[in-house]
Amino acid sequence: MASGKEIRTKIKSVQNTKKITKAMEMVAASKMRRAQERMRQARPYADKVRRLAANLSNANHADYRHPFLIAREPVNGAGLVLVTTDKGLCGALNTNILRQAVASMREWEGQGIRNIQVAAIGNKGYGFMQRLGVWFRT
């Protein structure tokens, strides 16, 4: 049976853990707010770039067509850029990303797409794709 001192020590330890967790939560919330604000500030720029690209794709210049805007025969392949985290406290995020990647690859294979290339960014995704035996680039 635990003595009174052991119980008080355990209570103090739990309280300290609670304070640390609360501080980490506040830091994460602050970072999230800053990221959301940067996203809001970048939205007009992204909209302008999108409109500009749409106008360029609709422009008809007889002497020059950009290679990206030329219609080509369809290629029986797909590319996947897989971005995962390298640090801790992101297990569920990595799991969900990798699960979605595998689901997408199976769906493409079901559609007859056999040439699937994966570009893995992050150690977790790189290692996972390597274990699966998927052809990849880093």
C-alpha cells in the first residue's frame, strides 16, 4: 500500500505534467493561429496566380505554345508526392497519410494504372514505401 508521501509525490507529478501539457497546447495553438493568418494573407496572391495561369492557358499564340499546355496522348502512369513528418507526436497524422496513399495506389491499380511513381518526403513515408517495395524517388 502506498504511503501518504508517495501519494503526494504522485499528485505533484501529475500536476506538473498537466502544466507542461497545457503550455505545449498553448504554443501549438499560437503556431496554428499564425499559420492560418499566413494562409489568409497568401490567398489573394494564390487567386491572382490561378487567374493568370488560366488566362495564359486560354491564350492562342500561333508561334509559341508552352510544352505544359500542349495536348498529349494519355500516359498510363501516376505520380504521388508523399509528405510525412520526421518528428514525434504525429503518429496518427503519418498513419492517416500513409493509409490514404495506399488506398489511392490501390484505386489507381484498379483503374488499370500500373506505372505509379512515389516521391517520398520525410523519413516515415520513405521507410514505409521502401518496405512496401514501391518504386520511389527521394
